Amino acid sequence: MAQLSDDCFAFGGELLGVDAALALIEARVAPVVEAERVSLAAAAGRILSQDLVAAIDVPPYANSAVDGYALAHADLSPDSDTVLQVGGRAAAGRPLGRALKPGEAIRIFTGAPMPDGADTVMMQEDCVLEAAHVRLKPGLKKGANRRHAGEDVARGTVALAAGRRLRPADLGLAAALGCDELLVFRPLRVALLSTGDEVRDPGGPLPPGAIYDANRAMLAALLRGLGCAVGDLGICADRAATLADTLAAAAAAHDLIVTSGGVSTGEEDHVRAAIEQLGRLDFWRLAIKPGRPVALGQVRGVPLIGLPGNPVAAALTFAILARPLILRLAGASPAPPLTFPAAAGFSYKKRPGRREYLRARLLRDAASAPVAHKFARDGAGILSSIVQSDGFAVLGEDVRDLKPGMAIEFLPFSEVFGS
């Protein structure tokens, strides 16, 4: 198991802007997992560890894109019908087996190899068969309806880049190149832990002052959606010694530790002290709302992310900060999530200098333009606000007084909560 450099999370500063934080992750975080070879069938969702260079052309030979007649364009009359003798037949998997003769047309089907000497295919709908001959209309461009060898992927080019998380189409392309195995990173082993005396597992009784643990179920699903192997460590009470023992055991068997709760500065917030006892904590206070208290550090060389206890804050900081960090630790080269412009359908005042993510639904106005409508309540513990919204209305650091109709960026949940 590889380890990060000691100063990987040493970002410094009182409050760090979101863009600066993401730039530091991109610059300083490297994979902590090794590569392994797996079958193509087992590679879905895995992260490619080296470039896949095409060993062959795809398609491997020139072929017909339609059912019709293959011919040499030079045999066609530019101004009138051309009548050519039909000299043979070519189908997918059953090539003609010889070169085209002058003045000859070959009956050909979609996917069949083009005979040597043939450079054009006329669709059968534009042809008239007359006994052993075919009548062809004028005006067809040279090369029409012919697929070139390597027009999809050329031999020697990078078909799939290292760091790519493999999707179904990627596996199809690898198969088209003749690959039955791929070299991928092994799954990131993540220890997941909730903290708090008040937190209880769902399904059991709920004593006075207690709450059910929403974060662990949510975060486990998000982690598995990123291809992680999740070790569920349950709930740890607010006891500094117990928490330290739990984190030490987690570090011995995992590549990353993710906690929720206990990362603020209250008397019952023990995550910080436990991390400092076992390693180092670069306490990272982001200029973000919700979710400013986020802990980043290392426990015996293993990175740790401490997310806020409020469910919405935990979800947001996971989406914006933890997700790209986790993907880089796992060997991926994540692209920034896609946002798109929308009009604000609400008024809002905010403090300058921090970025705010407001839960919102996306509707269309009379001109079909997208308009974001903020969820009625802003609390960081109102998880139903995510369930009933479509994404985040992103308000930049410079925004102070938002008015209806002003432009915002909209971040769909599918970009950060999907796989």
C-alpha cells in the first residue's frame, strides 16, 4: 500500500477557496493503489492504469456502410446512367476474395470488406438490377458509403487513456481492439466511520436525544458508486481514546479513512485530537457553505477526510472536495463536474468571499430557458432538500445580493452524486 507524502495536505491558511483547494488536490495527490490485470468482463467501473494503445486498426479493413453495389468511381458516367456487370457478391465475414475487374460492380452488404479496386458503394435503393447487370444513377461522390480502415481508431494511437474510469462503451472499444484483459488499479479500500454519542443505527430503538445515522448509508453508497471497496466501521462514540484506537485499526487495513461528525472545535469534537495523536492534521477550513469544517490529514501514513456531521454539509463537501480527492487516490484523472448557466428564480443575500451551494429545482420559463428555484429551507441538516431538488445553484465568492433573473451556474446532482 503506497503512502502520500507528509506534506500532501499541508495547504495552510485560515480559509481556502474552493478553486484553490481543487488545484492543490490536482497538483499534490497521487494514486495510492497498485495495478492488477482483470478480465474485460470484470473491468466495468475500474480505473485504467496505463494507456491502451491500439494494436490494430478499427475497423481492420475498409468496408461498406450500406447494402448496395461496390464499384470503382472512375467507371461511372458523370452525366448519365451507368450499366455495369454484377460480377460477384461480398457479405460480412464472406469477402469477395479477389480484386474488382474494370467495368464491374459487386453486390455488397453492410460491413463486408471492400474488394481491392473498389472505392465507392451505391445504395441498393438507388440501383436498378437488370438481369446480370445493374443500372447506377449519376452524381455519386467518390468514396461514398465506404468506411476506411482505422477510421474509428488508428493502429498505434491511444484508444483509452490511463486514469479513465471504464464505462460500457470503453469495454466495447477494448473488445473491438481484441483485448480480453485490461490493466487497472485495484479498488481503493475505504474505512467509513460515523461519530457521535447521539447517533444510532437504523432499525433499532431511538432513545431521547438520539438520531439515526443518515450519513453512513449515504456516504457508503457514494463511495461504492466511485468504485471503492467500503469497510463499514459503524459508529464511534465521542470518546477520544476509543476514537484513536478505531482510527489506528482502520489505517492498518485501508487506503483511506472517511469520517463524518466531530470535526469542528467543540468540546465533544474529538476527531481532530485523535488524528493529531496518531499522525498529523492539516485542518482545512474551506470558504464554502454549507460545510466549512472539513478535516484533512493522515493517520499513520493513511489519508483521512473528516466530513461535517450535518447530512447536507456532508453530501456537499463529499461532492465538491472528497470526490475528486478519492478519485485521484484511486488512480483516476477526474474532469471537473459540468455546470451550465441558468437564471435565478429567487432573491438571496450572501456574505462575499465564500462560495455557496444552494439546493434548487430546475424549471423552464415561457421561453424554455432554465430557471433555478431555491428550496424553501437552507438548513445543513435538511436532507430532504437534496431529495427534492435537482442540483446546486452555485453562487460565486463575489456575489452579494442575488436578484431574480440574474445569471448563476447550476450543478446537477447527476454530475457529483452519480457514478
